[in-house]
Amino acid sequence: MAAEEVISDHGTLLVVGTGIQWGGQMTLAARDAVCRADRVLFAVTDPWGARWIRSLNPRAESLPYPRDGRPRREIYRAMTERILEALARSERVCAAFYGSPTFLVQAGHEAIAAARRAGHRARMLPGISSVECLAADLGIDLGAAGYQLFEANAFVAREPVVEPRGYLVLCQVAMIGQESAFDADPTRVQRGLHALAARLEPLYGRRHRVIVYEAALHPLSSPKIIETELHRLPELELSEVATLCIPPRETLSLRAASHVVAASAFQPQSLG
């Protein structure tokens, strides 16, 4: 924080994550922040997560995520403004987001920055994101192998340099080319997946094996794991939270994934 900034007499913002499996993956620090806050604003993906947060703090309110075609950047800006409005009126505000607020949570980062500029105390607490769940469920050590991580839409648009000797993890692959809330129309999703496959095939080859992953939302459910060849990616029906994991080019067999399948109760789907 810059030395010239003045800290206000009241107004503290904590931005926290619920984890992917909310109750089971929310850290003790995040739970304490929700319980102690005067105002809690949250954005989660399922009603069970919303009930969990309201059970911790009955004053909790959901941040709207309209699906009326407006750009996501406008939705996130509105979330940020609502958090700041609550901060101006309350002593302790907690904003809780699905997964980890450090990862693909634009509203959380913008709220922290704006709160600090206004002289409030503001802090972000990390949580468990889909990337940690992916590494655990597939049984791979991303740190040892090395990996690159991108939001899929930005990956296709910006065409960053890829190191194919490490893992490549692309988040929200079904939302490529979509600037508003997720549109599940198969034509739109397939168009984005075709663009992604065209970007990746020169690097890996069209028959390179890849994994589509969706984390389990609660401990009693199983993750969704689909193994397929790269050129068949556009054939899949994917949700807005699907992640694509591309193993290193030099490691064509998915031994780690096969190992975890043999040791677990769930069975992955395969398209060849």
C-alpha cells in the first residue's frame, strides 16, 4: 500500500473463496470471514453452495449474474460496484466467490484495488480452485512436470507461445468466443472448440490425447473426466466450467490418468 494512502476509520473488505466443494473446501479463514462479516455478498454456481453460505451468515446476499446477453465485463463491474457500496455502509464486508478468488475472479480483484484506493483495508484470502482439483483427480504433479495455464478465450485470441514439453491447462473451454454469460447452443460451443483445435493441432498433432475435466461439486459426486483425441474435441458437449488438460507432447500415454482411474470408484468417459 502506498505511504500516502489514508486508511479510513471503518470499512474492511475480505474477498474469499468457497472452494469447488464449498463446505468441504472452504478454508477456516474464509469461513471465519463469512461468519464475522456485517455484510456478505456471494457468487457461487449452485444452490447448495448458496444455502451453505447463508447458514454461516443469514445476512448473506447473492450477487446477480444475469443471463440476458449483456457482456460479462458489465456483470463483473456491477458486482464490484455493489461490493463497494456495501463497504461504504458497513464496517466488515466479505465477498465470497466460487473456487479461489485469486483465479478468474475479475470482480474480486477489482473490488480489492478500488477499496484500497478509497482508503479501506482490503485483503484477499486464497481458496481451492479447479486446477488443484484437476491435479488431485488426475494424479499429476503439475509443479514437477511444469505447466502453462490460460483462460481459453484469451488463449485463442492472443495466441501465446506454448511450451509443449509441459502440461497445458485451459479453463472455460466451452466459452470461447462468448463475451456474455454462457450460451449452451451447440453451434456456438462447437465453433469455439474448432478454433481451439485449429490452434493446438499444429503443436501437438490431431491425434494427441487430451483430457476434458469437470471437478465434483460435492464429496458424494464424482469428477467428470473425458479422454479423447484432440481432433475430436469439437464433438463434445461441454459445460461452462469444463477445463481442458493437455499432457506434454513427449508423453502420449496418460499413465497418470489411468492410474487414478484404477484406484478410484469413478470411471472416465472415452471417445476413442
